[in-house]
Amino acid sequence: MLSKNKIKFLQALQRKKIRTEEALFVVEGEKMVKELLTEQDFMLQEIFATERFAQENATLLSNYQQAFTVVTPDQLKKISSLRTPNKALAVVQQRQLPIDWAFARQDLCLYLADIQDPGNLGTILRIADWFGIQQLFASPETVELYNPKVIQASMGAFSRIRYEVMAFSEVQGQLQLPVYGTVLDGNNIYEQTLPAKALIVLGNEGNGIPAAIQEQLDVRIKIPAHPRSGTESLNVSIATGIVCALFRKPS
Amino acid sequence: MLSKNKIKFLQALQRKKIRTEEALFVVEGEKMVKELLTEQDFMLQEIFATERFAQENATLLSNYQQAFTVVTPDQLKKISSLRTPNKALAVVQQRQLPIDWAFARQDLCLYLADIQDPGNLGTILRIADWFGIQQLFASPETVELYNPKVIQASMGAFSRIRYEVMAFSEVQGQLQLPVYGTVLDGNNIYEQTLPAKALIVLGNEGNGIPAAIQEQLDVRIKIPAHPRSGTESLNVSIATGIVCALFRKPS
């Protein structure tokens, strides 16, 4: 049964304040909910899905009898944050994987400095997972990880990476890795020898890397624009993809 | 004066059919409209903007007295396709720059095979402009260039690149360039010597490069995922950014 109070509660989870207080978040869509049911990395508190999803995934759902509710497409629309709701919605417990500092010091890590757009953050998680970058850090001003648009855009990558909100100075103090950052007047990244272990800083969509963090960069890099280009900058998620691909390129 | 009929007409331009019939499209936002006024690459048929925009850009607008209308924020909202309209909106004549085949044969070109998402297409235009790729081709199934979301996401790059809807076989017949395409079982792009002149094919978001075009690829490439990755694919605009950056990297 989908009570009025339950609908209210699920709608309230679209707000950051409520998500944080309840330590819950929402995952939507057939594919991602199925992944969560299969991988069992997260504690699913409740699942709402259409009759059809229930039939097709009866075995996976058998562990969740008490916590599973069949809903009509209309009901799903009421509780969904998507324009076109997609068969299933799960209420999931937030979890915090501990930072493995020893591992992080031996690899690439990302620091997200004030990324504002949830689509960009989700896409960056997907890129990080693609390139096997396990540990991400974010400034407190970066958009919240559990924002539904971040979760959707990550295409499931949110479940595979480690993510910690932490001041830059603290991260740098622990990692002691060379710090690279993309800035408009940086050195041509094509001419740099890029190390296997580094902390890469990515900046805000409008303002780039905040001044206080720019001072801490060891190497200022840029992806060079072609002389013919009239474009002022690349989108931060595009820049992240390029920088990660160049760092991972065997030399 | 913003008549009822004019409002109706401007709203109708949000539909592809009407844009094509009228050979017009709409550009929105302070920055992009200002660029159009400055660069004069396009014929602006009409401009609608707030009092403030008019004051700040009086000199630029002086050539357009007959074609310029001051609107209130409420009126702008009515004619805008944006959630948050931004000061100015221009009705612009579609133009078709002729293909410079001789130039295109000496450089990188892109072929967009059934790109569906307007945000992706706009972002790809921005990437192409950044890397100085002047000539883009698109399959007839690719989302329309003049879709307002394409124009917005391109951040003005639409005005600097050449774009032609054309069957793949015809493009290939004219260019006679080596054809590269990203496919999931392709050769590791890091291990390829990438030429300065090539036609790069980018595929549909869900289905990749259509089978008929895959048969025409000279080199099948992929951006290798890290062994740790659980992500199935990269977004097509992220892949475009990475592929273009690697092609433009001096060897």
C-alpha cells in the first residue's frame, strides 16, 4: 500500500535537508534498481515498482518481501523525480566507505572544487569509474552526491567509487601527492609527463578552481585550444574525461 | 509591440517543422545574442530583449531599429524555450556554409551517426570548435542542428563550424580519408598512431554506430576501460572529447 504519508515522505526525499537527516537517498530506473538488487552493496530500505518489474525480477525481490510495494504507473509518477519514471524506485541507505589512504596514495585521485551542476557531477563519477579512479574528494560547496540528478547521470557509478567531502588542505595533507589542476593559463598538457600517482583538481563551471586552491597547485595544466577555436572553455565534465584519458595513457 | 500573432509565431519556431519551413531558428541568452550582434555572421531577422539589454547594447542594436522589440520579463518568458529566460532572444536565418572539400580532406572531420540527444550534439559542436575541427557531417537521423537545446549547449560554437546533413557513403566518397570509429570491441586507441587527417565516426547513444556504417570503418577504436571499471560505456560527448584530444595530441 502506498499511503498518503508515504507519498509525502518520498517526495520530501527530493530535498537535500531531508535526505541528510534520514541518511537516505533515492535511486530510480529499471537498470539501476536491478543493479542494486544484484550487487547488494547498499542497504535498500524500500522498493516501489510496477507489476511488470515485480514479475520479471521475482527472484531478486524475494529477499525484500516486507519492503517491496507494487505501484501503478500513476503512483510511480507521483513519487518520482523523473519526467518519465522508469518502472522502479528504491529508497537506499547512505553509506560512507572509509578512505583507503594507502591505496589512494598509489593512484590517481580527483578533487572536485565547487562543481555545481548535478549532471556534471554524475558524469564525472561515470568517467572516474571508467578509468578506475576509486577515490574522489569534494569541497563542501560541491553539489550533494545524493542529489537525484547526480545519481541518474552517474549511471550506477555512484555505487562503485569512494567519495568524501573534505577540505582541500586536509586531503592534500594526507595524500602528499603532486597536485595538478586545469586552469586557462596552464601549461600545455600534451607537453607534460603525467605521473601514475597524482591528485587532479577540477574547478567550478563558471569560476574554475578557487584562488585558495590554485595557490596549492604543483602543476597548472590546460588542454590547448586550436588556434582556430572561438570557444572560451570546455565543459568541466568534458575536461575531466580528457585529463583522465591523458593521465591513464601509457607513456 | 509584441502582438498575439507574433507570440504564436515565436512559439511555433520551437517546432522543427516550422523552423525548416521558415528557414529560421532561435538563439537565446545575453551572451549568445551579443555575439551574434557583434560577429554579423548570421542574418538576424528579429530581436527581442529587455529594456536593460537594450540600454547596455544600444550601439550594437542601432543597426536593427526596425527589427528590435523591447519586451518585459513576462513577455520574454512567453516566447522563450528556456526555464529561466535570459534577457534576449533573436530570430535568426538558417544559413548553409558550403563544404570546403579541399580543406576538409586536409584535416580531421567528424561524422555524427544518429546522435539523438540535443545536449550531446551541442556539446560535440563545442568540442569540435575547441579542437579546430571545422567540418562536421551528420546522418539524417541525427537530432536537428537548430533544436534550441542544441544551440544552447553549443555555447555559440554553432556559429563557427560547418555542418552538413549527408549520407555517410556520400561523405566518404568525397573525402577519401581513413575512417575511424569508436566501438566497444575496437583496438586500444592508446596503441594506435592517429593521423592528422581522418574522418571520425561517432555513434548513437544507445546503439552505437549503425551496422551499415561499421562495415565502412577502416580502423575500429575504443577508449579502454580500467580493469576495475564497472561502467559499461562513456557518454558519447565525453568519448568525443577524449578521441579529439588524442587525435590532436602531437606524437
